[in-house]
Amino acid sequence: MIKEEIEILLNEACKKAGIQDAEMKVSFSNLPEICDYQCNNAFALAKKVGKNPLEIAETIVNNIEVNEIITVEAVKPAFINIKLSQKALEKVANECLVTELGGLEKHQNTKKIIMDYGGANVAKALHMGHLRSPIIGEGLKRLYRIFGDEVISDVHLGDWGLQMGLTELQLKEDGVLDYYFTGKGKEPEITLDMLNEAYPKASARKNEDKEFLAQAEEVTLKIQKKEEPYFTIYKKIREVSVSKIKQHYGELGATFDLWYGESDASEYIDRAVNLFVEKGLTRESEGALIVDVAREGEHIPLPKKTPDEPQRYKNPMPPAILKKHNGADLYATTDIATILMRNENHNNVDEIQYIVDNRQSQHFTQVFRCCKLSGISPEGQSLTHIGYGTMNGADGKPFKTRSGDTIKLEDIINMLVEKASEKLKSNGVEVSRDLALKIGVGAMKFGDLSNTIAKDYVFDLDKFLAFEGKTGPYIQYTVARINSILNKVGVEGGKIQIQDKDEHDIVMAILKLLNAYEICYQDRSLNALCLASYDLASAFSTFYNNHHILNEQDKEKKASYVLLLKLVKKELAQALNVLGIELPERM
């Protein structure tokens, strides 16, 4: 609240000076060696009243009442520089230490949000492309909750599409499913290895064999109509696949309130489609049932291949297809039905968010427009697609193996554990798989979330796992080092005292960290929290190197140091928890 207190003082000074409707705002100084905050409003105010900007700034400063919070100075050309007093810094530090959220305040106006992230496809092995959604979604969910929003997370599995028909048909042709169609022999055990072999084979065949594709589409339709034995086989495939998906998401620290899939919305599909038909929103096109969602005169921007490329457009937005020519449902149909299901099962949902890569932006535009046209999404409800970029290799292309194959998620997790183990061993640390998993996954998450969500970035595991610089392990190590110190001291009582620049810098880093939460909330991206966490860890490292905490003879000063360490640990632990990064006790 210190920033608001400063703004109140400045606005009161403006009123005292006869300056009306000033709305003074302060920001963190871009020259922290000179001041803590700065205000640049004098320029706009001077233009408004036709006076010299520096004169306006000096007038405001001269009308600030003497207080114990700040010292203020007007400097050329018209900046107002603000420094926090020692008393203000100590007040901030000690209040953050004892408050539940370390100085962070919950929002007064909270929202009810359903978050759709994860989105793994059943019957397919998870791969590199399945990493960002659970990492980003989990972080945003925790961010919203810390501000007081009610959040319901749904993994929304892809379990109702063509991949199910392809997999079943391939298993049938391989003779695995004879029992279900002949009733002879023993019921087979469908394994993950079978699925990992069957789906890639079927997926390759569909591109070359039109008859095979047509048969797979028919099997998909039978599943969607719950015809036997196709539906029973489908349920067994789903059970085996989901078990592995839960394991992998668990290792990534991604949790979900709901483990629904497209299949759970299947009973809502006919009702959803009928709503469009009854309102006259549909038409037939080549045997398919479609909804026109294009708006007159609009142009749809095409993704740029390079930042310098001129913006190009396509026009118009293609129609949304609700039913294929054979009556089968599509992704748009199940997504629309899912929104209907969510609004019927949960009251007063303010927003539904989808954490899905940027390439699906057109799909979600079509779905959202359909839901608004039909009234499936009520007025006032936000439907939001939070699109993310791809994880690329050093060549700027989506990260793949040397042979060109997409890397499996299981292999990535094993690689994280292996590389983290090597790094820890080289530092003389006794390694367990649990410790290596925390470090490896934490490194990857911090490396991912340090980037603006919407942008592509280079997946560089060696860089992510460095114990120095802006990395997850560096911050994890900072907390582990604080744990080590706290385990060696038995000081109790006292209060935090701010007596030198290093301590001042730690408190300012905490204030910037608290501000970063709000920036992340507004931007729906967690990179500001990553940067601010690093800055706090770096400020602590400077303090640690310059102060002999364990050997300090002044008891009052030592008690202050210990409490300051506890505060830094509290703030870093909370930030990393929001990012979904676990903290090892030691490393």
C-alpha cells in the first residue's frame, strides 16, 4: 500500500496548490541509485494549465506536508523524485513478514473462472507440444487464486475425435480386438505400448489410404453414438491412456479440479446444435451443417513469419462446422457443447479461459462467436483464448529430435531428471530422483514462464539448469541457502531494521515483486513474476556476501538479519509456489 500512500500525499499537495483533477501516479524509479519512486505528471499538468513543467513540479513538492514516509525533490526537467524513509522501509518489511500473503492483498472484486488447460489427446503419447499448456495454465490458476478468484480447472482431454477411431481400427486390423467382435478367446489387456504403436501407424496410413480414413471416420461415429463393442473398447483405451496422462501431469506439478474430456459434453451436443437450428443460425453446405460467423468487412490477420514482415490478411472468417456430412461431430461442436455444459453445471461463471497455442486462434474465434450468437454464453461472460508460442530449438524451429521426430513428454521428463542429477552431483549434492525432478522441472518451468506467454522461445535446457543467472535453480538454491542459515541460528524476537543500502535494496525488491503479481494478472503472463523473483534473490545474494550473519555479535542486529532472511524466504517461496515450482529443503 506504500505506493498508494505516496499518491495520496501527492494528490493532496496538488489540491493545496490549487491544481485540480491531477490524478498523480508514481512508478518505480528507473534510476534506483537516485530515488525509489518517480512521478512524471508535472509535464502533462504544465501543458494543461500553460505553465513551466519544473515550476509545477516544485509547487507540488513545496505543498507536500512534512511526514515520516518519504522525502521528495523536484529535479530538471520536471521529475518528482521520491525516496522512502528508513521508518517506511522498516514498516513495509515488518508488515510483510507477519501478513499471510507477505504484503500481497486480495482483490475486492473477484471473479469465477473456469480454466481449460492441459488438453492432452487420449490414445496418443504426450510430446513436447503438451508442455506449455499445463505449465502456463497451472501458473495462471495459482495467480488468480492468490488474488481471491474462484477458479475451476478442467484438463479437457481430447477423447472424442478421429484419433479414437483411427486407433480402434488399427488395433482391430492388427487382431488385438478379435475377442470383442467374435466373442472367442480371452479378453485382451490393452496396454500403453499397444496404443503408442497403433496410433502413429494409423495416423500415417490415413494420409495415404483414403479407404482406411473413411473406415476410421465411421468407427469414430460409432463411438460417438456409443455403439458396441466400439464404445466398450473406447472406454478401455481411455482408461489406460488417462492413467499415464495423470502421471505425467503430476510430475509437472499440474493439478486439475475436473478430469473431463470431450466425451463428457457428448450428451449436450444435440441440444447445442438444436439451439442453432431453432434460431435459424445454420445452413447446409455440401451435406455439412454450418454456422456463418464472419462479420461484415472484417479482415483476419495472418501470423507473421518474421517481426519485420508486413501484416497480411485473409477474409472472411470461415464458417464453423457443427456436423460433418456423415453426421459426425467436430472439435467446434464439442467445444460449443462443453461451454453449454459448463454454464449449466456451474452458476454465474464470469470467464472461461482456454490455454491453447496461438495456432488455434481462429478455431476459438469461431467457437466463441457461435456461443454468443446462440446465447450459450450469456451476456457479460468473457470467453478468452490465451494463446502461447512454441518451444523452439536453436534453429528457431519447433524442438525435435535429430531424426526430426517430436520428443515424447516422458523422454523430456527423464532428460530433465538426468541433467539435473548431473548438475547436482557436480556440486557435491547427494541426489535422489525426487530432488532431481524438482530441480529439473523447476528449471524448465522458470525458463518457460520467464518469456512472454504469447511468444515463441528457445528451449535450452543447459541454460535453464544453470545455478547462476535468471534461472529456477538459482532461486531454488537461494531459498535452500537461507534454510541452511536459519537451521544454524536460534535467534528469536526483535524486528527488521533497515540500516544500509543492501537491506534497503531487499525491501525495494520485495515491493517490486508484490507489484509484479498485479502486472502478471493484467497481462495474463508470468514473466514479470519470474524477473522480480530473480531480482529479490540477487538482492539477497549481495546482502549475504556483505554481511556476516552467523558471526554478528550485536544481538539486535543479528535478530534483524534473521528476520530479514525469513522475509526473503517467505516472499520467494510464495512466488515460486505461484509459478508451480517446488522448493527443495537443500541442494
